[in-house]
Amino acid sequence: MDLTTSVVSTQQAVLVTNVEYTVEEVGHHVPTAILQLRSRTADGSLVTTEVEGFRPYFGLLQSDFVGDALEVCNDRRVIGAEVDCSPEVWADTIGVDPDAVSARDIEQYLSDELDADIYHDPEPYTTIHDDPVARVFTREPGDVGGKTGIRADLDVDTFEADVPFVDRFLISSEIYQGARLDPDVDRVRYENWPGESDGRDCVQEIEAIDHRPDVTARMVVYDIEVATEDEGFPKPERAVHPITSISAYDSYRDEYRLWGLASDSWERDTETLTDDIKTALRDRPDFPDDTAGGPTLADVTLFDDETQLLESFHSWVLACDPDIFTGYNAGGFDHPYLIQRSYNVQALSIKRYTPTGNPGVWKETFEGNEQVNFSLSGRSTLDILDAYKKTQFRELDSYTLAAVADAELDY
């Protein structure tokens, strides 16, 4: 059923680079998912847009919904459903003459009898076997699947209850790469069921476009070095060893920057050392050559204090405001170590990386193995090592960066 009112934007096409969500209490303290879209206009400008009105949902066979409508709709997590309300579908269940009532009559009757808003869907979704499906809408994403979801409490098969909420939005809206929206509007509506507004039409103030805008996501690639003093591989969840250097690359400026921690054992002053490092790097035949139109070495900065080093790096990253924050084995080491070490030495600008919540690091057990995990919401945290492994049809003896460079580049 298509009961949508699209607000055709005369504004700009954008490349959607990241989507996440938070849950807010809206209206009469009703938990509501608010999506955060991060996107880029054709000139590379960053746009952040909140999207409200999109409700989580899952499917039930129409026959199961008709038989269990009371149980399903009287659940406090359910706010409504879209189902075929044709009289012949419901005649036996509610005891009516199908020739004496209309689909609108059935819709009204069900809404009055059930603790949910029911809407007639004359062209319901179907399974691969062409069985009609009813869509059941809930208040927030956790109401669908998982430990607190209604799916676990039902004795019938559900459909697409395991689809993550962000994926559900992207699939339903068909925003696979690009969208059209007003970059000057902070919050828009994208409704996916009639009960969200006037009970008939769904307001949709953002729409998918079938082409990719001519712009790329902004990416920062970085690598940290840690002084372990021969104590073995550092543990990112503890991050007890100092970060001694960081190298980073910004894809929009096409430039490299380096941060280093000065040592008391050095005999030369930091200014002289900085100049020597810049000269040595530019003289290397394998280093980018800005004179040939390639990437530039923007700066090398040495610090006497680790907190100052990290705060300088954080300020640079926040100024870049990348869509993708990545590195080689960054998910397994650099990301969690950078987060935890920043907390340890009070480089608290790390908190500003995440508009939807503070970064965090923790250990968890997955399939019997302990692993370190982290949260850094608001931007994509691609791991280049993980991406490399997933795109290869061969297996290497070692996946150190040196080994991969040798295998791929004979470096």
C-alpha cells in the first residue's frame, strides 16, 4: 500500500555516508527512534540531518495475524498494523457478512476492539510463496527482536524481525547511496505508516535518488605507535603505555601529518629534530611528492607531553570531521587504544568524536573467545585489515602490514 506524500526537494542531492539512531521520548513520553543521517553535498560540505517518524516493524503471515490479532495488538510494544482488511479475510474471525461491510468498516472495527491502530492494506507484501503478510509496527527498535522484542514471545513465524533498524530504514526508503533533502533543515520526517500523522498519508521529506552524487566521503587514515618497553603487545582495553607517535592522512586535503612525543634522551632540540624529520621524509623516494601533484606533508609536530600530543591530534581530526575514521587493524587495536589512552591521560576531546554518545572500550566473550570491542558512533570506523581479508581469495602466512605490502606491492 502506498499512502505517501513526498515532499519533493528542490534543494540538493547528497551522498549519505553514515546512519545511526537514538531513542527519545516524544509527545506523551513515547519512546521514539530518531535517525541521524550524515551526508555530503556535491561540494563536499557536511550535512547532518535528524529523521523522525520512521517506525520499526516486522511481518506476520496474514493468516497468523488474523488468528492472533488480539494477542499481538494488545502487547504494549505494538502501536499498530497494516493488514488486508477485506471483509472476506475477516468474515469468519469476527462473524460478519462479507457482503454487508466494507474494508473501511473492518478497519474501524479492529481499531476499536484492539489496543492498536489498524490500517487497510489492499496490496499487502507477500512472501516468496506469495502468501500475504501483515506488517506490525512497534514503538522502538528494541521492541521487535532481541531479548526485549515481541518476536521471542510469539509462537508463529515472523518475517524480517532480525533486520537491524538502520538497515530497515535504508531498505524501506531505498536510500542506498544518495538522497535529496534540504541541507538547511536540521530535522525532517519520513513516515512509514499512516498512524504516524493524519491516519491516511505518510509524510516523507527525504527521498532516494537513483544516482550517486559526484562527491566522496571524507576519510582520515591513521596509525599510532606505542612504547611497550619490551612488555609484549599492549592491551588496548587498559592502554597503560604511552602513545609516542601518530601519523595520519586526510583524503580531502590530500595531506599527511605527524605527531611525535619528544624524549629526554634526545640531544638535539625539538625544532631542529622536526626540520630534520621533514627533510628526511621528503628525501625518501617512496614518500609522496607534493611537487608532482601528489599528497603533501603538511606538518610534523613534537610534544613534551602526551596529553598535549593527543589533544592536538583530536583537534585536527575534529576539524577534518571525517565520515570514515580508519586504519590498518584499527578495529582490533588503534581505535580502542586511542579511546582508552585518551581517557587515561585526560585528553578528553575524544568525547567530541561522537555526537550520539561518549566513546567506550570493553571486553566481551564471543563464541568462547575474549575480544576487545569499542564504540565510536557518528562516523564509520572501517578496519582496513578486516576489509582486506574479506576481499581476498587467497590466504597469507602473515597479515602484518609489512607482509601484506610485500604480497601486494612487492614492497
